[in-house]
Amino acid sequence: MGWYSDYWVKGTKMQDWIKQEFSYQTEQEMQTVEFISKRGFSCWFIGLHQVNKATGLNAYFPVVMLTHFTKDTSGIGIQFQYKVIEETSGPAQLANKPFLEWIDKNCGEPENEWAKNWREKSRKAKI
């Protein structure tokens, strides 16, 4: 996936924005943000929880979100760009220990080799 862009509202806390952006509810399912942690200024680790309302099936998804802020030359404000990378894509950004613990508790075995390698690299890095 590519980068998304929007204007940042001054005074907004990133954790609040993440919860609002990634949480939703429809007639069929509900998704909530269950975990948020950060590494550095621009790398966020997000644990998502989805519930299928008809079946009661629970699913957990670890994602990495990269962020970037730039001053808008039009004078409107600050441009905010973000990119969401699923674990199955093998993000280059290694997970920190709290995120790995959340993944171990909720996600079970990795879905593919990319995810498996990413988890292994992250564990070895001990961030």
C-alpha cells in the first residue's frame, strides 16, 4: 500500500487519532485498537482486534504505521502522511518487545514467511 495524506489538527494526540482511524463498527463486524506502542518519532505498532458479530469469531492483526509530517506551503497547516504495513508484508521496521508480547499473546503462528521472518528478526534485535 502507498502513503495516505491529510492535514493534521493541532493539539491532536497520535494515540487518539490511531484509535479513531482504525476503530469501526458495522452490522457485520467491529474493530478496535487494543494495543499501541511507539519506536522513535515516526514508527507506531498497532494491535487490532476484529469481532465478527454473526459468528463471534475473534481475529487479531498486528500492523506497523509509519508517519511523516511536513509544513504545508499553502499556509493551511501541517501535512500528515502515514503508511500502514501489515505483518504479512514483512515490515522493515522491527517490532519492540511490548508489541512482540502482544503478538505472542493474541496472534498465534505467523500467517506467512514474511511475518515469520519479521518476528524472528525483531526478537533477535531485542528492541
